Amino acid sequence: AQSVSQHNHHVILSEAASLELGCNYSYGGTVNLFWYVQYPGQHLQLLLKYFSGDPLVKGIKGFEAEFIKSKFSFNLRKPSVQWSDTAEYFCAVRAGNQGGKLIFGQGTELSVKP
Amino acid sequence: NAGVTQTPKFQVLKTGQSMTLQCAQDMNHNSMYWYRQDPGMGLRLIYYSASEGTTDKGEVPNGYNVSRLNKREFSLRLESAAPSQTSVYFCASSPRDIYEQYFGPGTRLTVT
């Protein structure tokens, strides 16, 4: 069965630190990849997505992610985090033959200290 | 545009009671989805509807039923609630099933 793994469950950073959140998936075919963010008390919002083309994708609020096909990874990065980035981050994968079914990772809670 | 709306926001049920969670979208999207979110488990797909008139099981369909009432509305029914169904339920929609999904604000359900 397909799965998505986020290695970090809880990350604590100080403001201005750099961020990298890991995401690996298990599916050998074509995939679409997503990072969603859930701010405290709010619903999920799309940060960025990869469908095809340049494997380095840029999203909102200064986030970017790199798709490395050989490593089955789609890690999320931000050079300098802010207190307002405190949230839970979810990686999601849609396998090419699975219609609209998204498989989500377990989520990574990010706490940024001011 | 309100986007995706869900009612109710909160609900407490006793074991064995039934209820229907409502979801509506005003973005003219074809596909709609129901997820549950549990701590440490991310979101898991319960049911989805790729287009009006079709529904399919997701990862965790047991204990739930759905109805795609029309293009705008997709409801989730718990026929006989169990404590294991205590969760936060999210509805989502997308223009077509291959595109990104837009989420509603969620319903926090507690079954005692």
C-alpha cells in the first residue's frame, strides 16, 4: 500500500533559523505532491504543489520544496522562519493511477520561538 | 465566495446515535472528499465523489455513508456512532480529482 512518511513529528526553532521538513513516499509511478499547512484553529491551506517540470517548486510565504525522484522525497524548506510559521505541516501524495485520492503524512508540528 | 463550508462546527453524540455532517462548496468544483484527522495520523480519506452521481470508498470507510446530493453538497452520515469515531472531520473539494483540494473549517465530533 502507498504511504507517506514525515520523519519529524515536532520541530522547535528560533526565529530566523532555517527549516527543512522531510517527506518520503512509497510509490514508483507518476505522482503529484503537495504540502499543506494548518495554522492553530484553522483549516488546511495549500502551501505548494508539484505536478511536473522543474523539481524545485516555490510556494506561498517563502516556502519551497524539492522533488527528488530517485529518493522518493519532497522536502519542504524555508531559509528563515518567523513566529507566524508556527503550525502543523502535512505532506500529501496523489499516485497517478488513484484519481483524487490523497495520502497524507502524519504531520509535523512546527513551533517557532520569538 | 465562502469556499467550502461545513456544519456543524462541534457535535457531541452518545454511542449508538446517528447524525449527518453537511458540506457545501460554491466553487463549482466537480470532486468532493471527506477526511478524518486524528492526532499523529494525519488525514485519512473516508469517502470521495469524483463527480456528481458517483461516490467511492477511501482508506477508512467503515461506519460511514455518504450522499452526493448535487454538485454543491456532499454529506457524511454516521448511522450508529462509536467512540472510535471521535475525530475532526474535514470536507474538501477540487475542480477535478487530479487537482489540489480546498478544505473546509472542520467539524469536531466527540462520541461518548
